[in-house]
Amino acid sequence: MKQNYRLAIISNTMREHKVDKKGIFELFDVIILSYEVGLTKDDKAVFLLAADKLGVTPQECVFIDDIHQFVEVAQSVGMKGILYENVEHLQSDLRKWGVTV
């Protein structure tokens, strides 16, 4: 997906967590860690920050999470939201939003 889209990751994490053990962050253009920005995914501001850092509007973003509450917060700022259940569901939902995978 990185070839066609700018990607961001928002992670509710603490400095003590070694969140990029497997080089996952290399897949993303923007990395937002809650302990660095002082915001978590239950705060609308973190989603606005992500869109700003990506250089897009919230309406141009698709947010994916396995926690319904965080998907709702992202939707409240205008992002499209997908509740992750499994890969097949995710791919189907992305296609509904016009995202090619």
C-alpha cells in the first residue's frame, strides 16, 4: 500500500515498550507515539495531528483499529473508520472506500 498511499501509525504506547522490534515502522511515512506527543487515540487531536503530518484532510484518511472506541473518535473528526476483525473483512472495507490493496 505504501507505493500508492501515505501511511501513518498511531500507537498508544510508553517509552519503555520496544514497539518497533520487527522494523514495522519502516512501512509508515508518519509515526505518532502517544508518549512522544502527549496524546492518545481517545483524543480527537491525535487524529488531526496525523492528518496534518500526512499533509491531507481528515476526510481523506482511513483509520483502522481493533478497538471500536478509537474508530469512533477517528470518525468524529471526519475520517473513514474500519474496525479490524480479520484480513478478509479489512480488504473488503478498504475496497468500499476505494482503497486498492
